[in-house]
Amino acid sequence: MSKKDNPRATIETLALGWPKCFSVFERRRRPLKVGLFEDLFALVGGSISRSALSNALHSYCSNEFYLRSMVEGADRIDLEGRPAGKVAKSQEAGAKRLLAAMAQRQERQAGTEKPPAPPAPTEAAGPKRLSLADLKAAWRARQAAREAAE
């Protein structure tokens, strides 16, 4: 991956060019204007490829802190940091779904997720497994039968 295709490097470049809009520091990220990609691509021309810019914006907007800032009614900002729309309720709901999926993935990776419940036993599953008490009772019954036969 070249430096141009590295989303982090592209975000750093965007933060230098438009510091009121982009932040390298994740906790400072705010919702961006809908359609900002096209505005930005027109300004950067050929200095950043379309795919590199798309990857960088995807990385920027899928960040946990960015998603947490997606609250209904929050201002979206343009390249100059000015309000350019509001976050809709459906957009907030989408951000919450992504955050929940991220949390679930982190739990799986950490091994703290509860394992799924075993399936309920069915008659077709075969005979019942014997417990230690069942085995002892069977042994006692065989011993008693053997003694009675002697």
C-alpha cells in the first residue's frame, strides 16, 4: 500500500488543509456535511485519487468517536467548519447499529462473548449420556445380580 492509499496519511493531509473540518485526533471528530466527498474531490483535484479519498473518508466516518457524535439534531459541518445540515434520527440509528456491531466484534476478539446455548436434546440425538451416579447404580445392580447367581 502506497502512502497515497494509506487512509491515515490522507486524513492527516485533509486535517492540514481543512483544520476546521477534519481532525487527526479521533475524539474531536464531528459529523460531516452530506455530499462533502464531491466538494472535497473537486478541490483536491488529482493530488489525491478518488479511491484514496473514499477510503480515507470511510475510515474517518466509521471511527467510534465520529459515530458517537452522530446524535439526532447535531450540526454537520462543511470544509470551513460551518454548520451544513443536521444529523437525522435515521442517521443516528445507523450509527448506533454500527457501534453495536463494533462492540460485538471486540467482544468476540477478546473472547468475552457468551457462547451460544447448546441445542436442546432431542430423542433422535441418541441415548442419554450416563452420569456417574447412573454408572454406579448399574455397577451395583450387576454386583447384586452376580452375588445372587453365586
